[in-house]
Amino acid sequence: MLYEAGWVAISLGIIVLISYWARSKQIERASQSLLKRKAFYAWLVSALITVACFVSLVWFWSEKRITKLVFVVGMYIFMCGAIAWPWVLRDTVTPLEVVALVTTAVGSSLLFIASINTMVVPLTSYILFHHLVVDAFWWPLYGR
């Protein structure tokens, strides 16, 4: 049975997927230079690993019925950044896009903090790496 973290992840995750679908043309247009380079495949592999880590993380927290406030708050902040990003994405990097990426990275940081002393630290470490280094740092500077 899902607990708080699971319901937050599922309900907001559906909104994230709808947002990405609704803005898919803009995401594709903004990613054209990245798509033409081999760097896209490195980013794609990292993103897929991140998704697998995130799903595993949500399953762990839901299954164990752990309700650390920092985890639930981190989940909300993480999802808010993920929901906002496709809506603020433009052909060039904007301050709002950076705010959305940093918001996701802050949420990832809280997920990592909540996981300290649990068996999911490797999962949250990778999620944090992807959102802090790959998305919040590399993407605005080199992704386009």
C-alpha cells in the first residue's frame, strides 16, 4: 500500500508527465543543438538512470511507510521544479528556467538529506548528482 510519499510522487508525477507531453514541441526545439551531439546520449542515459533511482526511492519510502517531513517537503519541492521546467523553457536559457532547475536540485538535496542512514543513499546520491550537476549546471551552460 502506498503511503504519503507514494501518493505525492504518483499524483505530482502524472502532472510532470502531462506537462512534458504538453510542452514536448518546445522541449524538442530547445534541445535541437543537444540532439545533434553525442552529449545527448550521455544525458539520456543519466536521465533514465535517474528515473529508475527515483521510482525505486519512492517504492522504498512508500513500502517502509516512512514519513520524514524533510522527505515529503523535498518531494513537493522536487516536483514543483520538475513541473515548472517545461513551462518556462525557451529557445535560450532564461532566469526562470534556471530557477526551475535549481528548485529541482534543492528538492533532490532534501531527498538526499532524508535518506541519510538508510539503504537508499546511493539512489538519492545519483538523483542529486543528475539534478545538481547535469541539469542545473551542465544543461544551462552546455546543453544548448
